[in-house]
Amino acid sequence: MATKGDTIYAWATDAACQERGECGGAVTALLTHALKTDMVDAVLAVKKGQDIYDAVPVLITDPAEIAETAGSLHCGTLLLSKLFKNYLDGAQNMRIAVTVKGCDAMGLYELAKRKQVNLDNVLMIGLNCGGTVSPVTARKMIREKFEVDPDDVVKEEIDKGQFIIVTKDGEHKGISMDDLEDEGYGRRSNCRRCKMKIPRQADLACGNWGVIGDKAGKATFVEVCSEKGANLLNDAVKAGAVATEPANPKGVEIRGKVENAMLKLGDKWRARYFEGLGEGKERLKKILDDTSRCIKCYACIENCPICYCVECSTKKPYLVEPGQVPPPFMFHLIRYAHIADSCINCGQ
């Protein structure tokens, strides 16, 4: 029986699920089991749309459709947490399982603090995340650096420090992510400085880091992070939906080293970005210059998972004088004050 804190290897017992999913299909099998057994009413996940650059959020109630969400989409830059607030009534009356990156999970917790999401009804399956790439940047990068038509790419992955593409002809190409980012390509800036690579605030944290030996590529490394996660895993094992074995101690060590390496890289990018802000008056001038480009479209507020007010303070004429573009600096000061203690670095 798995308990909170355990680290295990898990894989789907169904051959079709193993083939369709990644790393043994454990996540796909767990979500399918949760829906089949009425542990949840629906699953919120992401599937491929027109191509690998088009990530589409889907709410699934039919277990047979879970397989459509299998696999990673590093060029999909969605944030799922605000969908709970905008479209799912904060999971107040529906039990929902959701796949989350670190920023998704943090967004859900921030909304829960504000009583906008009922976490008792949310089952979070965390996915290790080394970062995502903007679809526009990805297409440009593949065309210019890989010298491949972006429309010919059917799969991409980030592995062992490389961004790897697979074309429809089966050709594999990989380039060092460090080299790509030094030339202005690669991950989004927020992902580069991210400090949440393994989302342990989820109920289960899943990924391929640390899976070694005969299970490499055939199993998922699962860290049990809550009693709720343990219950799902144990129930799925009991039902024969997934099989497990204790994680290889060497694999646990390797996973820790990968995580630490990613965190150190994040520290490097943070230092680089914050150094560019300057100090004192120089920093204020830079912020004023950057915000002077604002056209007051409100996209920042619409997309920020922390902004939930029905009547936004930035629309109150006694705080922000209306009709000015760019708006007065007070517009941005209000935004900063509202999110400074809760920003999840989502890049939205």
C-alpha cells in the first residue's frame, strides 16, 4: 500500500494504454480509473489540436476519451487554474481530476485562498515540467535552427538538456537547450526562472526523471504527495489498472540531481533577469518605460489567475483616471499591489 512520501515506478497494465501514453501510460491509466470508478465526475486535461503547437483544454466525462490527452505538449502554454474559476464554478459542485504543472497547481492554491476554488473537489495529478516554449517561438526555432518545416514536425520532447523534434518521415533532430536559449530561442522567460519543477503540492507528482534500468521509458516515476493521491494509486493497483514497484534508490538519487540542476539553472536566469532591472531610480525608470507601452487592453487582468474581482479596482475612476492610453502609472501600481504576494510566475 502506497502512503504519502513514497516514491514508486508505475505503469498501465493495458497494452493499448501503454502504447498510447508516455512512460508506460500510468497517468492516462490513473485518470481513466478515477473516472470509471466515479472517484471524480470529470477530468480536465490538455490534448493536441491541429498540430503540436495547438494545445487545447478539454473537460472529459467519458473514460474512453482520456487517451486523447496522452503525451506531452511542450509548445502548449496553457494555464488551467483560471478555467476552474471562469467555467467550472470553482469545482464547488463537481469533483474534477486535473493534470497540473507547477504553475497550474500554484494558481489553484491561490484561488483557493480567495475562496474561488474548492480544493476538496479537486484531484491534482502533477507533471514534472522543465518549461514550455511559445508556439510562435517554437515554429521560428524549428525553421531557423533545425532547418525543418514546422508543419512537418509530429512530435517534440525535452530530454537530457536537448530540444528534440521528430518529423513525419521519422527523422530525429536535437539541439542543446542552453545553446538555443543563448540565441534567444527555447523556453519562455518565466519557465527559465521557474523554481517549481516537481509539483509536490499536487496529490501525485509524476514524470520520467529517475526511471532507470529495465523500466526506463516503460514506467512513470510517481511521488505520493497526499493521502488523496495515495488512495487513487492504491485503488488503481487493487483494480488492476496500474502496476507498481518501489523506485530504484539510484533512480531517486538521479531524479534529485536532475531537479537540483534545473533549479540551479533557474537561479542563473533569475540573476540575469533581475540584474537587468537595475537599482533604485534606474529600476523605477525601467518599469515606467516598460509600462508606457500599455494600451489598456486588460489582457493581463483577464489572464492572470490571481485576478478574480468582479469589479476591478483599475476601472474605478477615483483610482485610475479613465480615457488615457497609456493609462496613469496608478493602473500598474494597483496591479502590482494585488499580485505581489501571490504571483505564480505563470507567464500569462
